[in-house]
Amino acid sequence: MKKYFLVGLVFGLVLILTNPLEAQDKGFGIGFVLGEPTGLSAKYWTTNVNAFDFGLGFTLGGDRFAYKGTYDGKNRMHFHMDYLWHSLNAINASQRFPLYYGLGGRFNTGGGYEGSFGVRGVFGIAWWPYSTSLDLFVEIVPVFQITPVTGFGIDAGLGIRYFLN
């Protein structure tokens, strides 16, 4: 796993250093997220303020408050898709820090969460450094678990994406 992560990191740095564009609010971006889940992150802009956000990865621990299911302590596979709205001028600074929020869904399997589906509410902040095609973000995501049993949980992540234009 470490080997693949290092290869991806080197590849990402090569892309960043050889193509200093500035277009984090359009097109398609792909990168990594660390947290709950840890894995791949992608974003596809539909307008200048709206985007779809996707995640595919694994989770390392239980994330439920009052979860009545059986969590066996093993890793789970995680997939989510959210629709986001961005407030591009919420923070007045010399750098660009858009706030974003949205709604989506999540599917987990493994570790006692077989076939679980939840509704997500996303809240985050991004940093779009000038003269790059990067999107660095941190987000917190309350989740209402619907199946197989109900419960409340929190997903959270810190990530980076590179935008291909």
C-alpha cells in the first residue's frame, strides 16, 4: 500500500510542477483524501458554483454514535457521492478559500456494515492556491445511517485534488 501511495504522490507532484494552471472551479479533478474514508477523491464541476464530489476508499474504524449494528473492527469499503454548492466570496482574503456545503449518499460494506446506506450532509472549506490546478480541502460530514439499522455518525477528511483541464 505504501508503495502505491508513494508512486501516486510522485506522479501528482510531477503533474503539479509541470503544469501550473489555475482552474479549480471547472472541469474534473482527482486526488486523495485522508480520514473517514481514506482513498480516492474526485470532483466534477457542473457550473461555476456547483459540483459533484465522489469518494472511493476504505475506513479504518467505527464512526457511529448510537449504532445498533455489529461493528467487528475490520476495514470497510466506502463509496460516496455528493452534490455541492460553493460560496466563493464568503472569506475575504488574499488567497481563495471557498466554503462549501452539500447533500449526498454513502454506501459501506465490510466490517459489520454490509450493505449499509446513509445520507450525508457535507460542510467544508477549500484552499485554491494561485497559479496551480490544486484544490486542498477539509470537510466534516454528518451521516444518518438508514440501512441495515439506523444510526448517526461522522465522516471527516483532509484531501487534495489536481484538476485536469
